[in-house]
Amino acid sequence: MRADARRNYDHIVATARVVFAEDGPEASLNEVARRAQVGPGTLYRHFPTRQALLVAVFRERIDRLCALADELAAEPGGDGGAGEAMGAGGAGREAGEALTAWSQALLLHAQTDGGLSATMGDDPGFDCHTRLRAAATALVDRALRAGAIRADVVVDDLFQLVTGIAMTAPKERAEHLLSLALGGVLRG
Amino acid sequence: MRADARRNYDHIVATARVVFAEDGPEASLNEVARRAQVGPGTLYRHFPTRQALLVAVFRERIDRLCALADELAAEPGGDGGAGEAMGAGGAGREAGEALTAWSQALLLHAQTDGGLSATMGDDPGFDCHTRLRAAATALVDRALRAGAIRADVVVDDLFQLVTGIAMTAPKERAEHLLSLALGGVLRG
DNA sequence: ACCTGAACACCGTTCAAGT
DNA sequence: ACCTGAACACCGTTCAAGT
């Protein structure tokens, strides 16, 4: 990558971060190009779709979310064995708490600066949604094995509840709504 | 209202119903005007905002939802008295079932032809959201008095959960998600 | 190789001119 | 009193022409 191209790329991402924060994820791409002082063609060369630009802007945050999921999944108290299928033991409680904690982090991300848009639409090459889904799967599976959540819950349920709440609820109510929704997901 | 104006009005609504069903609630208003064979100015004269047009298209459906809420709220088994605050009695169960049934109807409406958009944004003069909210309040209050739902639940929680699910979940999964979410709302 | 920016087809919205 | 449709300022996106 040539030096001027690299500079343009970085400058576009930095500008887009500001513009998305101001105007939301539907912000005008021409406006981004204008403020980054490049032609619209240059923006489209680097980021052929809006998704691609959103992903570039939110990449770090998504990395952090994946890392958090990995940490939480690696904690002790994972499996509870067959005898603990009803989730009465401490392992079930910890698995449920880990899932709750991660859901809260995902909700916070989705609510901040339109992080949701970057996270959801699938995108060849990076595919945030798939990565987050994989990270979350470990947590959900562990909770299922420990009997901490309803047996008919799947990973996508978690995503759809969290993203739905992020889209509709005012910021102050979102946590409360998540606690309601998780109340139906968790057991006991 | 002059005869030709009335005819234009009706024709615009009928055309919009088709176009919204085809292209979703973000469909081009110029396209609606074109297909209704009126100038864009005529459309804007009758419907100063997109909301106003959406409301006109979905008015009947919203009326039906309000009527359903009224019926369900008028059913027997409403209050359980102070002694039944833990929701153990049949009245609590019925109040919970009524709330569940109405939530399912609201979900169905929100999922069909972008009914959500018409329902939500507030709109002086008709204000679907306010009307639906009032209708739902009776059901939620009754459920609260009967102890059928968590004490910290408010009407808006119900709306935000249902609309969030309608926005994010694929049609086939929506009912399952609603059952999860209501599992956290309901008691027992 | 990469950038530029004029150009295209659209959008929502308005408003002078008509009937 | 109501309708018309050209016009305006925008949008996303493309692509010949430049360096």
C-alpha cells in the first residue's frame, strides 16, 4: 500500500469515527469524504460498502468483546457434569453470571455510537457477526451444559434480544429490559 | 373536502398500502405519488409527513389491536384482591394469559408489512403509539394487581421488548423469543 | 498505482403557476 | 380550493481523466 493511500485510509477511518458518532451509522458518506478532504471515489475505493467502513471504525471494540467472551468462557466453574443438569450447583450459577456479564457488555457496545450497525450485517473478509457469534457460542454452550439456561435457547436468541433492546429502548432503560429478558432465558 | 381531493386521498392510501408492502416503510414517497398518478405536491398536501401516511395505511389494524386489548381487559378474573398478591390464584393466571395473548397480537402486527413504523413514532392528531399504550396499560395494570408479573414492569417495557423482537428476529423465531422475554416478565 | 471531482440517477420537499 | 410538476438541495455511486 502506497504511503499516500495509507494516509488517506487512516484519515477516512478517523473522520468516519467522528461523523458516525455525530450523525449515527446512516451518516452521509459524501460528508465523510468531504471532511476527510478526499474525493468520494477515494472513499469508495477503500471501503466499497458502508458496512466495510463501519467495520473499520468499530474493529477494536469488537476485538475487545471477543476477548472478553474468551476470558469469561475460560473461567473455572464451566461444566457441571450430568448429575447437575438442573442447575442447582455453583457451576451453573457461574455460567449464568458469565453469560449475563457478556450480554451486558454486548448491549453497551450496541448502544454506543451505532456500534450495532457495524456488528450485525455480515461482511466477507472480516464478518464481525460471525466472530462475535463464535465467541458467544462458548458461553451459551457452557450455560446449557450447566443447566443454567432454558434448554431451548440458542446463541442467536441472545443476539436478537440484546440487539432488539439496543434498538428500541432508551439508554437508561436498556439494562432493566435486559434483566427482564435474561430472566426468561436463565433458569431458577 | 372536494370530491377530487377525496378521490386522490383514498387512491394515495391504497397505493401506499401496496408500495409499503412491497418496499417496506422506507419506500420512496415520490414512487407512491407516481403510481397513484398524482404530483408529489398532492401527496404532501394530504400527508405532510411519512408518519401521517403510514398511520392512514395502518389505521384499521391499530384500531383492531386497541379493541382486542379492551376485550381482554374486560374479561373476568381481573383483580385478585390484596390477599392474592403472590399470583397463586386463577385470576393471576388469567391476567398473565391475557397479557401474553395481546403481546402476541402486537408482535404479529409489528412484523407485518412494516406495521411497526406506523405504530411507533408519535403523531399529533392520531398518535397510534399513545392509543396503543393506553390500551395496553389496562392489561399491564391488571396483571400487576393480580401479581402475575414482576412488580418493576411498566407498559413501555412490554412495547420495547415486542418491538425490539419484531425488528431483529426472523419471522419464524419471533414467537420463541417473545416466550423467552415474557418468561422474564411473568411471575411463577 | 492511486486520486480526483464532475456526472448520473435518485431521493424528499417546496412553491409558483395553473384550473 | 385543490392540483401540477418543475425545481432545489441533497444522497449514493461511478468513471474518465489526471498525477
